[in-house]
Amino acid sequence: MATGNADGDCCEQTRYLFPKDRLTSLSKWSEISAKLAAGNLQARPLKLDDHERGYLELLEQLTVVGHVTKAQFVERFNEMARVNEAREHYLVVVIEDLETCKVVGCSTLFLECKFIHECAMRGRLEDVAVLDTHRGRKIGQLVVSLIVELAREAYKCYKITLDCKDELFKFYSKIRFTRACNMLEIRF
Ligand code: 16G
């Protein structure tokens, strides 16, 4: 089983989407978690009860989420957890405000298995959001740094990519992202 148990979180104990030690064993964990702790914040994998802790409302600050019931949330979480049991692919990291027990920041590392580059892994940085009430506290920078380190150190990705609006380029360039190729899409 790739998921782990919550330890020491301020609310009820639930299952993590991926093992928490993927985060805590990173070389930069102490440095990043200390910066978060100074603001009474904690980074951890997504849990089932984050539905009640404002995870979807947080994603609403990024794009349209629509109405997602608890049952739908549980079904999607379990689907991702099952994939992770075979091989970790969905690493949703959240930042919890320990005072309010609400999720105030998040980002996802999605891992893609390739044949190229000697069967390498490619990381995709997805769904970065910081609650408007908590902006200006470097939460975005810290959660993205964790994702980058997960991709680099824990999963040995040969690169990590993201797509974003032009106005966010400055933010990501501070975390070493450079412009590479264009992102194209077909909307269905
Ligand atoms: C941004 C996000 C992407 C998300 C998309 C949603 C980052 C780095 N990028 O591009 O992950 O899926 O917005 O926008 O967070 P959409 O609803 O227009 O697809």
C-alpha cells in the first residue's frame, strides 16, 4: 500500500494519498518545513478529509471546480490512491494552516513514465493555488519548491514542466523555471 497514516495532524487521522516520508526524507525538508512552521503552517500529502478542509474552495481560486460532492471526491481520491499503490503518479501536496485546520495552499506533481531518456520520468507541476487570505507569505514558493525537490530528488525526473498564464512567469522564474516551448491545447 503506497498510502500512509496521518501523524500528529490537528484533526482526525486519515489516509494520505501518498506516503508522507516522500516529503520528510527530502534534503530540503527541514529548511522548507521550518519556514512553514514559523507561520504555523504544515506541508503534507492530501487526505480524504481535505474535502472538509477547503481543498476544493482553494482550487476554485485557480480555475472552475464546479460542484463536487464528498462521494465524488472520495471516488477520485481512491482512484488516484489505487494508481499510486502500483506506482506513485499523483503527488498532491497541501499546506495546512494549523490554527484553522484549513488547507491554504496546494500543488500537484504528476509523474509520467517515458521511454525516452532511458525510460526516464517526467514531472508535471499542476494545480498550484494559494488562498487569497494567505498570499504574500511565500506559501506558493515553498509548496512549489517542495514539488520541484520531489521531482528531482525523490523521483529522479529528468525535467519538470508547467503551464501558466504570462503574468505568473515572474513568480515561476524565481524558482528556476525558464521558458521552453509553447503549450498548445484543444478545449473539449
Ligand atoms: C494552470 C495550472 C494547471 C491547471 C490549469 C487549469 C499550474 C502550474 N498550472 O495552467 O495545473 O490545470 O491552470 O486551468 O498550476 P484551466 O481550467 O483553464 O484548464
